Amino acid sequence: MAGVAARRLGILGGTFDPVHFGHLLLAEQARQGLGLEQVLFVPAGVPPHKLDEPHTPTEHRLRMLELALADNLAFAISRVDVDRPGPHYSVDMVRLIGETQAPGTELFFLMGMDSLANILSWYRPDLLIQLCILAVARRPGYTCDLDELERQLPGLRRRLVFFDMPLMEISGEDIRRRIRLGHSIRYLTPEPVRRYIEEHGLYRASA
């Protein structure tokens, strides 16, 4: 009798401040391109690379995620980072998620090519690639030196998969800037998220 195929789970971490269509498209392209059963969105509690930057309270970021993901049963939220003390590192987050999954589950950590290019600056990238596969979005105009990365992080190539991602230049920073300037953010983030931002007066004060 043929064995049961292993569950394939995507993990997308970020501040999601706010969540926008770039995040959602990345997750959907990975889900379809890599045959993922589900994608977990993992909001950061205290991002280690943003310790000195203000960020929107967790309850607002979580609620915006809930609104954005409500119509897609393949998307879910993990509170693994927001429910524990920080700072938080991707390797710890992936390990904790893996401990809650059925044996044999394959974990795919979703990222952009720019993140892969900086992987050597991450905390314990050697352990990260043991715990999961790095699923990297290919986007026009973004490249990195895979030979050099492999030289400094042996075994990396065997833990890489790529999927295609249309070029979509949307960022949380740009959305926050637009709001401070009084500009429209319609069509940059799901409409329920846009309404939530407006109703709660988020991002109006200068950061």
C-alpha cells in the first residue's frame, strides 16, 4: 500500500504592520506552487531587528490579520511569537511550530530573495536549514550569490526551493507613510483591513 504523503506546511513570519496584498500574494503563490496544505502567518512579538522601532500593538496587528485571512481556509495565524517573551528569532519560531506538528510534516519557511541574500546575518541559520526548507520567492530584479552562500553555509542548496512571485512593490512602511500623509491605501490592503485602520486611527501619528 502506498504511503501517505507528508503534510506540507508553509510558515510566513513578519510584523504585518499592517498586513497587505504583498503578504497574501506571497503566501498564495507559495501554497499553489509548492503544494502546501496550509500557510501559517506568524506575527512577530518583538522583532530582533526592530527593537528600537515603534510598532503597532499586537492586538491590532492580530485583528488585521484575522480580517485579511478570514476568507481563505488554507491560511491561519500562529501566536507562537506573540505569546512568549522576546526577542524572537526565526529559528526558535520554526522549532516551536515543528514541535506541534504531526511526525513527518515538512516545514517550508517562506521568504523573499532579499531575505535569502541576508541569511548569514540571521541567528543560527545553520540550525534553521536543518529544521525547515527555505522557500524563496523569485522576483524580477532580485538575485543573490548562491555559490557564496553555500560556501559559508554548507548544505544550504539542498534546503532551498523556489517559487515564482509577480513583482508587487507594496510595503508596510509605504502604507504607514501614505496614511500619515493623508493618501489613499485602497487596493494596497484588503478592504476590511483598510476600514479597521481608519476606524482605529492607526498610523496617523508620526512614527
